[in-house]
Amino acid sequence: MLTSLFSHRSLVHVITSSMLVAAFGSATAHHLFEAQSEGADNLREATPKWHFLAFFISAGVFANLVSHVAYSRITYPRLVARLRSLPPTTPGGTSATTPRSFLAQVFRPKQALSAQPSDNVPPGFGASGVVYATLAFAALAYPDTVLAMQIPPTFPLPIQYAVGSLLVLDVIGIWRAWRRFNHWAHLGGAAFGAFYWAYGPQAWEFFREAALGGLPPSLTILPGPKDTSEQPDSA
């Protein structure tokens, strides 16, 4: 579930994932850095790269976990039920199908085979779950953002409508058993992004303070203004 984040099908897949993570990941990292100014402590990070790295790994692992559990609990039982519905075998171990039906299965057109939904579990490649996590996070953190592509040119679209359309397509893909993309990982990544937008910065600060063993007084108590007035001599 971790190493698959860095495995891709092709060079185009690597470039596309990298561009999307760079685009929406920068907005996510900026919001995570700015969220520290809302805390009561005075412990600011010099760079948000470690926070975003933790977000990247957590989002990818969670998206792959959702995909694995969904295929194990939903797709695999469907596959078992499908195998049980096959024709019974003879005592010799061969199928009870007739030669004519066997030839019909062998010489079935490829279009008919591809049109049937398959219950095979597709391999998980790429960081699409992370892309959806950053996209959902950016949509919640900056709801007034408008998306538009230059290559190919597209018309401006509010980010919330874009995210909603993608999630609807993923739900349809699960319902129609499309195998082109890992739709469960997309939904899991979007759910993680929304959850981290609501509770992630607070959890990150809590664990940072726990790892440091508490904040030193110099960071929790701000010094007051210095008195620059001259003090009379006590001679």
C-alpha cells in the first residue's frame, strides 16, 4: 500500500500524477503552513515540507486501504458467487458444457468480452488517491478557486463543481464496474482530504508538542514590552 504510490504504468502516468500533485499539493501545503498562525502556541515551522510529506504518505496509504477493503469485501464475494454459478463438472473433472457452447466461449468476439464487467481486482499504481486528497483539501480550503486548463484549453469551472463531478464519475464507475481507474482509491483519497482539512492541522500540532515533550516557556509566554524610561538614581 505504500510502495505502490511510487509505481506507475508509464511515463505519461508519472508526468500527469506529478503535475497534479504539484498543482494542488502546493495549495494544500500553503494552507497547512498558514493554519499554524491560528494556534495558541508560538511554534511555527520553518517549512511545511515535512507536514506535506506526512499528508502525502497518509493519504496514499489510506486510499489504498479503502481500495483493498472494498475489493475484498465487495468484489471478491461477487467473484465467488460468480464461480459458484458456473456449470457443474463431470466426475472426471471436466465441465459439463457441450462442445458447441465451448466453441462459442472460445470464439466469442472481443467486443463482447470487453463489454462484460469483470470482478478481477485491478493492480494499484500511482498516487491518484493523493491527487484526490489534495484536490478535495484545496476545494474546501479555497472554495472560490476557479480551474481552467491551457493545454487543452477549457472554460473556467469552480473547483467545487469540478470535484463534485469527478466524485460522481467515480460512483458511476463503481456501479458500472469500470476498470480503467481505481475508483475506490479516488473516493478514499477525497474522504481523507476532507477529514484532514477539518482535523489535520490540530492533530499535527498535538503530535508535534507530544514529540517535543512540551513547549519551552520561551515559546509559550511572550515577553512583555520593555520599559525604556530612565530610572532615577538611588544615591
